[in-house]
Amino acid sequence: MATDHTDVWPELPLDEWRDTCTTLQLWTQVVGKIRLAQASMMNHWWQVPLYVTCRGLTTSPIPYGMRTFQIDFDFIDHHVAIRTSDGAIEAFPLRPCSVAAFYGEMMERLRALGLMIHIWTRPVEIPDPIPFDQDGKHDAYDRDYAHRHWRILVQADRIFTAFRSRFIGKVSPVHFFWGSFDLAVTRFSGRPAPRHPGAPNVADCVTQEAYSHEVSSCGFWPGGAGFKRAAFYSYAYPQPPGFSEAPVQPSNAFYSHKLGEFVLPYDDVRQSDAPDEMLLAFLQSTYDAAATLAHWDRAALERRTFD
């Protein structure tokens, strides 16, 4: 019988918090676009994601003239705070409210701190986007499920960071992409990739920059249109021949032809006797398949030993 790990790997049935998930994704897009508006461009758009903290998600410091500021979501006390490098702070509670109301509150608090920032208000990477300032439709916030989602991000961030440490080539931070609403880490072969063909609801310039070089990428996603439950995933771009048929671990992981990536359902991890070991086996074996089939220079890119 499996050991109970629900204290650190809670249930996250998408149907139970779908409305909150959608609203929270849009709130993170408001905050992410503030960072996008101010941060200098970095390769693969690494200047725009959020990062997991011991209380929620953060932008990390954002430049504004000679000052910096950061925006933090707190999913323990359920508020969002804006802090500046000169000691000022503005905060407001996370509660059921429309995206338009959240956007308005955020921009008002920025102005109160002397941060005059303008963003493009159209959401990205979702179908039928409604501009933030016009969105009175999405207004759900379930504190319990927002907290559960963050607790899973904490565990995923911990395991992804351990997996990241096994690679000495170019590798991304473990970061949270607010467009696709997933936590991810990406390894690079060092070789240029063919021009990316694009993706639905994403500008070509975004995908072409993100996938300018060969990658093996993995992450956690709470679910949505492509896969209606929380899952860990792993994919390669460009996908080498034979990748979809490669043997990976654990045995309940599978290749989704619809998504074009390997999938390990989150519930299988949380119900396992050894969630950490199961997830690491998935990350390592799917990377092994990508790197071996694509003929990466593994001896130069990987640590000789790892825990």
C-alpha cells in the first residue's frame, strides 16, 4: 500500500478549482506583463517568468530608473505585495474579484509607489482573450486550492532544482511561465534549432526566441484544454526520430501524441511510495531519450556523478 504523502503532495483535481485556476492565471499575467514592460530582454524570454518562494510566487527585483521593485503573491496569508528598494510597500488581499478589479487595484498601487508603468492588457496563450481592464467574467479565488497549487509548485521546484544540478551545460532557471501557467526547467544542447513553426495563441517571435536552440524541457502543469488533470511533462525540440517510442520511467508515464510530449500524471506521483524518486526517474529517463536520440555531447554537458 502506498505511503500517504498528502501533507506535501495535496490533491489538485482540475474540475474542483478550474475557475480559480483560470482567474489566477490571468492575475499572474497582469503581474508578469509588468515585469515584461520593465525588464531588459534576455535570451529565451528568461526576463519574464515568476519564481517560487517559501510563501508564493515572485517577480524578483524589477528595474525602474535607479530604483527596483518586486511583486510577490503570498498564498499563505493570501495577499499580493509590491515592495520597492527604498523601503515602500503597497499590498492588497487576494480574494474573489474580477480580473478587471485586480488589474485596476494593481495599477493604482503601482502609481501610489511612483511607478508609472503601462502594459499591453491583452492576455496571451489562451483562446478568446479578454483585455484585463474589461474582464469582469473571471473572478473566482478559492484560497484552499490556490494554496494547494503553490504547495505542489514548492515540491516540483525542489525536485526540478535537484535535476537541474546534474547538468553543466546551458540550462534555464526553474521558473514559472505565466502565459502557459506552468513551472519549467530547460536544458540546451548548445546547437541551433530549426525555426519553430509557432504555437496557438502565441506570437511567432515568442516561440522562435524560446526555441532558437535545441532543448530538452520538463515541467509541471495543473491541467487545461490539452490534458484535463495535473501532470508533469517532458518534451524535446526538435523532436528526434524515435523519441515518442523511447522507453521511459516509470511504467505509467506515456507519450501523448496530442500534446507531443511525455506525460506523468500528478496523481501517480502523489500516490507513490517514493514521489521524489518517481519524478526524478521520469525527468532523467525522458532527458536520456532526447539527448541520446539527438546525439547531444553528453560527456561534455553532464556531471559525472549525481545523488
